[in-house]
Amino acid sequence: MSQTIKRGGKSVRKAVAAQGKVRQVRAAKAKTGSAVGAALAWLPISEAQWQRLFLALILGGAAVLAWTVASFAGVPAMAETQLANMARDAGLEVRRVEVRGVKNLNELQVYERALAEKDRAMPLVDIEALRGELLQLSWVEDARVSRQLPDSLVIDIVERKPAAVLRKADKLVLIDATGHELEVVGPARAKGKLMVSGPGAGRQVVALQELIAAAPALKPQLREAEWVGNRRWNFTFKTGQVLALPEGTEKSAKALMTFARLDGVNRLLGGKVAAFDMRAGDRIYLRVPGRTDPVEQPAPKAEGTAETPKADDAKPKTKSEEKN
């Protein structure tokens, strides 16, 4: 009997200890819950808003999971194919291609790329990819591709403008004002256009255009610009006369403007002088056919400091005049 009581006492003590541990766990949870609740209480969000937020996160996660599973199963591709079939049944497929703005570009190059979309459902035509292919063509500066329902693609082309002909070792290449090469041309198509020559001249076309802009009156009379020694220009005019310009952007522009003023007063172009050398900053050397020594003339000073030389001073003197 006593043994039973002892055993029963041990059982009671164990039950009491277990209940104490349960109370401690519950108290800890209560403290944690109260701490979390206190932290949430500081946030400017109500309990109902928290519940909606958690619900939105759960639904969003479920949607992402569903889309991932559908992607692996090929559902988007199937939907895209079904959409294409529906578009074709409705007559929404590429059957015509209209090209606008083409003058120099070979239209076949445009059609070759656009007709790859023929018989394709309109929703499946990749407009940006087609535009990117067109921009690779040498003549195309910009392009716009648009759908014209129910069955047409409209392509608007902005062409580059030819500005000069670049003379290379074995060919003539038409270029625009930036030096971008457009196409190889023959002498017939190069005739009448400004010829640019010399090693590295193609990289100097932009600078050349800026230089010519300093004296626009001379531009219609210019026939060829030769880039010499990778440092300066020689200009050949339609009269066959040559103008040697100095090195440097500012110096060459100043010399060209000076020459333009002299030509406006003295009619240098078309005269007896075969070449004008303005590489020396303070002198102009004139080469006259039949003479072994160059004729030297002082370079005019800046406007307002000295008078422009008279026509008789700029022209080389004949032998009879030199004797007098």
C-alpha cells in the first residue's frame, strides 16, 4: 500500500512539472505575441489591411506558380498559335507590303526583308525586329514599320543624302555628310559631285563640311578636297586651280575665308594663277604657268586693320610690267 502511494506521489509530481512547463511555453508565446503586436501597432496599417496584404501575397505567389507550371507545359505557345490561327481565319495576315520614301535605295532590299513576314498573322509580326534589319541597309538613316489592317505592312524609309564621293585605291564610294559609305559608284555617277581623296580622308568628312561652311560662296566651285599628310587640305576648284590650306582647324578656316574675300574682289578663280599656297600665315604664294619662281603676295590682315589688296596687286605681273 505504501509503495502504491509513493508511486502515485511521483506521478503527481511529474504531472505538476509538466503543467508548469506548459504554462512557461504559453507565457513565452504570449510575450512574443505581445511584442509582435506592439511592433505592428507602431505601423500605420490596420489589422484588416494586414490581412488583405497577406492574402494578396498568397494569391500572387499562387499565380506565379501557376504561370510557371503552364510555361513548362507549353500553354503560352499554344495560346499564341491559337491566336495566330484565329487572326488568319479573320483575314488578319500579311498579304501586301507598301514601301515609301525610297529614291536611291534598291527597293528589292526592303522587300526581301519585309516579304519574310508574308502570310504571317498580323499579331505575330515583330515590328521592331524588322525595323532593326532595315536600319542595317547602307542607305537607310531611319525607318518606321506599321501595321495597316487587315493585311498590309507599311514601311516608311528616310534615306541618307549623298554629299560627296570618296576616292579609294580601287573604287569610288558615294558617302553622306558624315562619311557614311552608301554604295560603290562608277565615274558617270561620280561626275559633278565633290571628290574627297587622300589616306584617312573618309574620317575627316565631318570636319571638311565644317571647313567648307566657313566660306559657302566657294562651295559650288569646289571640285576636289585632298587630305594631305593626315594634317591639312588641298582644294581643287572646277577651274583646275589648287588652293593649299594650312594645318589646324582655325587656321585653315581663316585662310579659306581670306581666299573667298580675295576672290570676291579680285576674281582669282578663272585667272592666270594655277595654284595658291596659303600655308604661310603672313604670305600668299602664287604659282603662274611659265614662271620658275612663285609670285609672293602679303596676306591681308584682319578686317579693320588694313585695306584689302587691290586686284592689280593680287595678280602676277607680266615680264613687261616687271621691267617697268
